[in-house]
Amino acid sequence: MEKMKKLSKTKSISYAKWGYIFIIPFFVVYLIFTLYPQLLTIYNSFFEYYRDGLNVIGPNFVGLRNYKELFTINNAGYVPIVKYSLNTLILWIIGAVPQFLIAMLLALFFTSTRLNIKGQQFFKTVIYMPNLIMASAFSMLFFALFSQVGPINQLLQSWGAVNEPINFLGMTISVRGLIGLMNFLMWFGNTTILLMAGIQGIDESMFESARLDGSNSTQVFFNITMPLLMPIFIYVFITSMIGGIQMFDVPQVLTNGKGTPNLTSTTLIMYLNNFLGVSKNFGMAGAVSVLLFIITAVLSAFVFKTITRK
Amino acid sequence: MAEVTLKNIKKVYPIGDTEKKQRKALKKSKEENPESNKANLQITDEGVVAVQEFSLDIKDKEFVVLVGPSGCGKSTTLRMVAGLEEITSGELYIDGNLVNSVEPKDRDIAMVFQTYALYPHMTVRDNMAYSLKIKKLPKEEIEAKVNEAAEILDITQYLDRKPKALSGGQRQRVAIGRAIVRDPKVLLMDEPLSNLDAKLRNQMRSEIIKLRQRINTTFIYVTHDQTEAMTLGDRIVVMKDGFIQQIGTPQEVYDHPSNLFVSGFIGTPQMNYFDAKLEVENGKYVVNTDGYKVVLSEEKQVRLKEKDVKPQDVTLGVRPDHIVLSENGLKGKVDVSELMGPSCHLHMTVDGKDVIAIVPTEGKKVDYVNKEVDFGFNGNVCHIFSKEDEKNLEY
């Protein structure tokens, strides 16, 4: 009996507290640097709180006025949140559509047992490389390449393709195109790797069975590959979209923070960033942040639901 | 419904530089230690040879079973017939047409995979209808064909379920249903029962026999289970190391194994082997096992004489059910006795070798364990294999 008692005592030792001790540092950092600022942002969004010259106005509680202002036509004649949301969406689409198409094609090529491409590791590394470069550095490179005295204009002129240098950074179409191109180059490798992992996760016998059932490559893709790849594809799609919503450094550096020409490349985060410049408008910045948080949370919930769907 | 002809088929998987190095290492280790023949595939300068010199004529509506141990090339052969693997050399004909370079989709072949390969995002009905939809058959016809196949396989109640909501046996039926709904020229089955438990496997085996009677098509069935091979096939093809060892009806292969490998592979429990001498006494062939002499049957005498077999050291094979306990004969010590109901499997040690005998119990309880018993066999059940090339000396 004595022994039994001793045994049961030994068993009752809880190792859980060590678990808690180990995760304390994370929670401390999270509470101070993430949760507290988040709550403060939400709090600020209901206040009038900015700097006017040397005077600090507020904080005065104004309810939902900051949010209303976002959706109200401003002096320049547009609704700020709508204009910048559209900008962000367009910039994201220009980069994301080719990104998905090319990544899907590459993933299919690389995973095809029939093509059996040699030197896959090399190609995978090469296409992933741009993702390792800092976005702002990449953007600086493009800024230099496409400026009016940059190498691209010099090349075009030396070939006689143009007489005058093209103002790539002064036209809406080319600025948006360049931002899209940079985002595409930076992210298609990452998307390819994710889609490849997804395709490789599908049992090879599915494809073989479909081929024996009489399907050609297109039918195999649309009837077998795509439906089975859907959870991964939705994950890639939504994370890309969330990344798109947060697009900042590429257009910021390329347009020197101005969203030129005529604010057509100003994204939501650039808009948010502008409030934190001289005016230090924490109220408006808070309202934009909360709105972005809600959109991102809804999209994330959608991904979670899709992926965990049985 | 089709004839399938394989002529001198060979399959070689090319090897890369890393594998070349491995091959060198393997060769070296083999030279140093010839006993350790780990890989049973042949590795040559061309690559890994999975199948070679495979020639077989499969008749219309015949049920042929390819059987052999893992890595013997049976699945590769099946996949070459399906078009899922390229044929390195040789010719494959279906209904007289050379199909070496014909796409799988154009071969009119259906296949049941070991993993079932059901499309998880489609219902059972859609899985079965998929190939018919691709063929663009009218909806009513598809519906009728799916319903008919479902009825044959007794899966009508599961038609609107997804595969994940089915048990292993039900999934297997769906996989078979998906194959037969197309009325394929040839139906290929790649170890279809190996993922099922023993009871279900027995049940499905008998269902495949019934199915075969209902649908008139050519079957090629791959298995490593000799029981499946014996019970299902019109003919069985025993393979090892990419080579065909023997082709014949199950009875032929069981009664007249062409070599030591086939004799050991077909039949459970495995055949017993003894080191023996083939002698000629008074003009008759006699096997002498450690002084225990057995005169071979007339049939065997004729066959050995026809082949002019000389007296020599041989490996004698006797199946466990052909061993009888007798008063004079070889002596063995019983280590284990397994009661199987009507019979008892005695595991004996004879000169350091394991020997199994199946002894009828006839309702009596006899305890043989740790006892020494005498046993013998008749001349008509002896299989005599050459010590040199392990071939059956009679054939």
C-alpha cells in the first residue's frame, strides 16, 4: 500500500507548468508589442487625436466620425478609402494574375512524371531567389533601371526605338505595370513551390486512373488536379490577397512615397502611413487600421474554414 | 474482350549518377560477399532492369494472374500493358494492334489500383460515371450503366456517398465498378485485395470469381499472394527478378513446378527440401535421402529417361501434405505442433533443417511435441531439382 501511495504521488507531478514557463516569453512579447498596440489602435480610432503645427489636438472622443470620414467625399472629389482600395486591388491583380498562371504552369511542369524535367533543384532555387531580396532593394533597382536617365531608356534610345526618354515613373500604366511586375517576380517562385507541394500531395494513381479513364491532360487538370488542389490554391490565393492589402514598400520606394502619378499608385497602407507623417493623426490611422484588420480577419476566417472543411 | 500479346518485353529504368555510384558500391559488396544479394533487381550499365524476356499470349476472355514476390516486375508489366510505363524494348499487341506508343486513354483498358485510386471529391456515382462522361455518352445511358454495375457489386445504396464515407471493402467494390462500367477490352487489377483484412479478402476473392462469370472480358491480375493466384487464374505466370519462371494452369504449376523457386513460392506451407542423391538401381531411378530410398513413380521414370538424366546429387522437394508418418523412414524431432482442425502441422527438425508435415488428426488428440517421429513419402510426389541450375530435372 505504501508503495502504491508513493507511486500515485509521483504520478501526480504536473509537467504542464514547465510548458507554461516556456511559453511565457512569447506571451510577454506578444502582450507588449502586439496586443497592447492593437487595442490602443482600436481605442484611438474613436478619438480625434492629431498634431496641427505645434499644437496637439485631442484626444477627444468622436465616436465613429473617423470611420465616416473615410467613406466621405473629400475636397479633391473622391472617397479616400474607395480610391485607395481600388488602387490596391488593381496593383494586386496586375501582379497576382500572372503570378498564379505562371506558378501553376511551372508547378505542373515540375511535378509531371511524363516530362521528368532534369535539374529541377536548380530551377526551383532560381525562381525562388527574387523572394529572398528585400522588397525595397528590389524597388530601388527598378527605380534606377526605369528612371529617365536609367539603362532601360538608354538602351531604347541607342536601339533607336525611341527618340525621347520615356517617363516610365510618370505614367499611371507603366508605374502600375512595374509594381505588378515586381510583385510577380518576387512571389511567383514562392507560389510555385507551394502549388508543387500541393500537387505532389495528390496520390499519383489519381492521375493515372484519370488517364486510363480516357482523360486528356486538360481534362485531368480541370477534373482531378484542380479540385484536389483547391485547399492549397485557396490558401495561396487568400494569403496573396492579404499580402496585396498590405502592399507598401514596393510602391512607396518606387514612387518616393508619393503614389505618383496623381495618387494612382497610393495603396491603403501608404494612405495609412501618410497619417503618421507630420500630422500624427492617430485617430484616422487607427480607423484605417481597424478596417484593414476586419477585412484581413474575414479573409483569414474564410481560408481557415475552407482548409479545415471535411 | 481482347487478346493481349507481349513479345520479348523489357523494361529498364535509367539510373542517374548517384545511383551509378550506388551500383558500383553494390557490385563491390557483392564481390566481397556474394551471399548478400539484397537487391533482387538486375542493375546493368543501361539501368535497373525490372522486366526482361517477357513473352506471353493472353487469349480473349482469359484470366491471367501474374504472381511473384515484391520487386519481381509483375506490377511493372501490368503498368506497361496499361500504358503507364514506357516499354524499353519488345512489342505489345492488343487485339493484334501494336500499342507500344498508344496513350493509356486510347487503349480501352480499365485498371483497379491497389490503393483504389477513387477520386475523393466525387461521389461514388460520379466516380463510376467519370469515364463515360469523358466519352460523352448520353446521360440516360450513363445512368443505366452505373446502376447496372452498382447492382452487380451491391453498392447501389452508396452511390451518393463520397469514397471517404465507405469502408475498405466498399471502396474496393467501387473501384471495380468504375472499371467494369466501361466494358473495357482488358481489365487490369494491381493487387486489388492486398489492402483488405483476411476475412474480407477471402470474400472479395470469391466475388471476383463470380464477377468474372458475369462480365466477359480479358483479365490480367497481379498479386503476390499465391492463394489468389491459384484460385482466380485460368493461367498463372510466376515471376522472379524480372523473368518469367513458369506459365501454366494453377494445377500444372502446383504439380509440376519448373524450378526450385516456383516449387517454394506456390503452395502453403512451403515445400520441404532435402539434400538427396538420384541413383539408378535395377534400371530404375531412386532418390536416396540419407539412406532412405524411394523408387520414383512410373511417370517420373519415363520423363527422366526421356531426358537421359544421369545419377547426381539433387535437391528433393516434397510438399508437406505428401509427407506421411510411417514406421521406417527419415527421423525428425517435432518442435511445434499446430492444430488446424482436420489436420495438424508438425514443424520438425531433420538434420538441422526445418521440415513441415501435414498430418490428419482424424478426431484424435495426439501430442507430438518434443517426440521423435519417422516419416516418409511416395515416389509419385517427389520433385527432383538440379543442384546446379535449380531446374526440375523432369522438364
